[in-house]
Amino acid sequence: MTTNEAVSELQAEVNRLQHELSAVHQDEGDLIYVGQYLCERLVQLGVTQIFGVPGDFNLGFLDFIEDHPKLEWVGNCNELNAAYAADGYARVKEGLGVLVTTFGVGELSAANGQAGAFSEHVPMLHIAGVPNTSQLKNKPLLHHTLGDGRFDAYTKAAQQFSIADAQLMEKSSACAQIDRVITSILTQARPGYLTLPTDIAYEKVPSGRLKTPLKSIPPPNDAETEEWVIKEIVKLVKEAEENVVILVDACTIRHYVREEVAELAEKTHFPVYSAPMGKTAISEQHNRYGGVYIGSISAPEVKEKVEEAKLILSIGSLKSDFNTGGFTYKIPTSRTVELHSTHTQIQYAKYDGISMKHLLPKLTAALEQFKEGAKQLQIAPYDHIVPEEKSDIISHEWFWPRVAHFFRPKDVIVSETGTANFGLLDVPFPKDSVFVAQILWGSIGWSTGSALGAALAARDRQLGRTILFIGDGSLQLTAQELTTMMRHKLNPIVFVLNNKGYTIERYLHGKTRKYNDVVNWKYTHLLSTFGGEEGVTCQSYTVNNKEEAEKLLTDEAFIKADKMQLVEVMMDQFDAPRSLKLTAELSSKVNKYAL
């Protein structure tokens, strides 16, 4: 176990004990079913939609969901897509995503989606409906089992991708276990897992615990250590003579410190840059925002400013390969202060338990004194001009800056692993927009299900349009979730990049190999095939060249997005965004294939 994991576990235990001490009404109140208790806890946390697939061991619990006036059962085409949807929902809702599967077959189908959420710090609760407690103890030769009596095999698998888990075997402890798991999910921003036996769901328990809200932030920092940390950071900023930059990353978003970071930038005027996974952690229209830093493949003006800074305040970093330009970050530890949810690191000294959520407001107040000096640091405007090209073929160099001008404030932009991710990193987004991408886990097909969850959350939060960019190869993995979007009367715009296969793989290896090809579907027939009525509830388009794309992107009816729309974008098979080509080149040096 790493030090960070130990600190996280300790914080979770502190939260649990504090909650138990404060739950003074736990043995009071009307009797309700355990399943109802779980639903009420989810509603208290702002959950409005629950994803999953019905199965014989979760049907009784689904009754509680369907009968609850504040919950909606979404219902997915398969459990993997449901996990992807819960992931996207949690990211955009900035809260808990919930997934319900059945025993064995459903749990394992969702495992990839849960693992991705774990990898990317997404708070997701996976509820598995399982056989009754008698069957779990006696282990009969039951369907959905491995046939060898190992009823716990799926639980052991799920534990690999869970920050906390509980098997609800006794009604006396069920509510406390539910509270413990959900609190860990919220405070540590990673998935948790509950098994809910069919009989336990219908056991009655006192409702009094519901009067004590669950905590969603870590416990306060130790005051003395926190004061020392702030003094040390202030000293380093003075030594840097205000030549300081802020670098925001994924956990700025996942651990809900966007507002604190915005205040830090506003009150200090330090230049702000983001890692790829931190895109939209701060408004990209902020006058002190300079762009995306991706190590050696960054834009030259970004690379220069970040790497020549005397001090980097790194907030919520996740230093994965694709997030750091193939590990080409040039920000030495000696010039870095790292703020995380579980610790703060100042150069080579680590302070466990000093959380950025509590630290940032106090640090901002201490650093505001440097505002006037920091104002003198110049930042190149973060923009990307649409290039003039002689050819009418839709190139990546033209397409991504052009669609950036199509975006509107509060749009939710969902990006598929590969081409779309890299294309969108190079262009600025409007104010209050949300970028949803899976850069670390990188499971192709993820974005279709994620767009479903994102669109539902966007509707709840009254955000703008949901816009999905996905390649033809990726869409073929999860296309059926388009029907769920239509069933729930969602109106995303889906851009399908048709370049006849897996572009990122072509650049990594096997550029002309058949294994990187896919069948050319009739993409503009998908929405009507999946239940839409073309021209009424949905509309499909194909753009073959720049002229057709330009016409569509300026069409008022298309921009309005009052029905679900799919756009097939015809692109050259071997074209790719600049940053994808550079990343693939770096990756190929590591993964050499001998023929």
C-alpha cells in the first residue's frame, strides 16, 4: 500500500467515525426497506438518474427506483454502456454516478467501465443485485455462477476497481455500510461497490440515519502543518520573483476545486495552463489562461512559459503518458509545488493529509500580495486560427479550429479516445463549457455511453448542448446507446469522423494493416434504425468537403439542436491531428515491434 492510499484510508475511517458519532437518530424514525434507504441517500446527494440493465437479482430493487418520484431509471442496452453512462453523468453532474447490474454476468460486463472510472478518479457507485443471503451462504449450483461454489469471485474482481465495498448480509449493519461506502466514494472520487441481496433489499430498518447528511469533502487539515506549508510556499514564490505559473490537471475537476482555482488565478494573476486531463478546469477565456501544456508536444509559446517558470504550482496532477506528452514534462521537482486531495508536496518534502480543498483558499489569501508583480508576466493569446487551405478536403488541421468556432458557452463537449481527444486539445473552448474525455484509461467506445450520461446531467444542470466527437471505429463498439438517447428525448449532436478505421492505431503501428480497418456502415441510417423518425425526432447529415461542412456549421436549425443530430464527416484515411502524430511518434520509440 502506498502512502497516499494509507492516508486516503485513514481519512475515510475518520469520516466514517465522525458520521457514526453524529448519526444520533440512527435507531429512530419510521421503518423503511433497505432498498428505500439506499434510494433516499442517493436522492439526498442530488442523483436523479440511475443507469443499468435489469436482471433477476436486481428487479426488486429496481421497483424502489422506478417508484421513487425523484429518481429515473435510464435503462441501457448493456452493462458496459451503463457504466460508461454513469461515468459521464458523474463528470458533468459533478457528483455521484450510479450503476445497477445483476449478479455475475452483469457485474463483469460493467467491470471495464468501473475500472476506467477508478483510473480517472470518477465517483461511481456500482450496486450489484445478488442472490438472497441463504443462497450466498449455502452456495447451490445457481445460474450466473461459475459452477464451482465461488460466489465471491465477482466481488473479488470488483474490489480491484473500488475504493470501498460492502456485502450487505445483515440488516442491522446495512445502512451503516451503505453510508461508509458512499462517503468513501465522495471524499476520494473513485468508484465503490455494494452487493445487495434480494432479501436484504426488503428488510425493514429505522430511517433516522437519513437525518444526518453524508460528508463529501475530506476532514480539515491539521492547522499547524497547514500554516507551515503556506509559509514555505510563500517563501518559494518570493524567491521566484513572481515568475510563477499555475498548472491545473484532472483532480482539480474530480475533487471539486474549480472555484478555488479560479479564485487563485483571479487574485494572484499568475498565468494558468492546463494538462490535457485538466482542460476546462478553469475557463479557457480567462485573461490569464495560456493553453494546454503537454510536455514536448505543447505549442511553442506554452512550452516556453511553463518550462522557464521559476516555480510551478501544480494542482491535481495525474502524470500519465498521454497526459504528459509521453513523459516529456520538463518541470523538475526542485521548481514544483504539488497540491493534491490527500497531500501537498513542496519540492522534495511531502506533507500527508494536507488537502488542497481546505488549503487553496488560505493559500490564495497569502499569495494575493504578489498580484501586481505577476501582472507583468505576458501570456500569448490562446487561440487557433482556421487555416486557409487550397484543398476542399476536410483536414484535421482545418476541422478542429473550425468546430471550435461552432461551440457556445456552457456546451458539454464529449471526446472519444484517439483522434478527437488530440484534435480538441489544440483549440480553445468558450466560457463555462465542459470537456469530457477519457485520456488515461482510453477505452474506445467509451464516449457514446458517456455522452448519454453527460447529456442527462447537462439537462439537470441547465447547461448547453451536448456535442460528441467519435471515430467510426469507436462508434461501432457502443452505437446501440444512441437509441437510449432518443428514448429519453435527448438532443446531442454526434460528429462521426469517418476515416475508415482506427486512426490512432494506424499511427502507432500497422498503418495499412487490415486489422486497423472497419466496415463502412451507413452511419446516416443509424438514428432511424434505432427508433428515430428522420426529419422529426432526428436528423442525419454527411459532409464530404469543407464547403458542405461550413454550410452545416452555420445553419441556424443545426446550431439550435432541438432534435438529435448525427453528422458523418468524411476525412482522409491517413490524416490525423498534429498532437496525435507527435504522441504516436514518441510512443512508437518505446513500443518497438520487430518483424
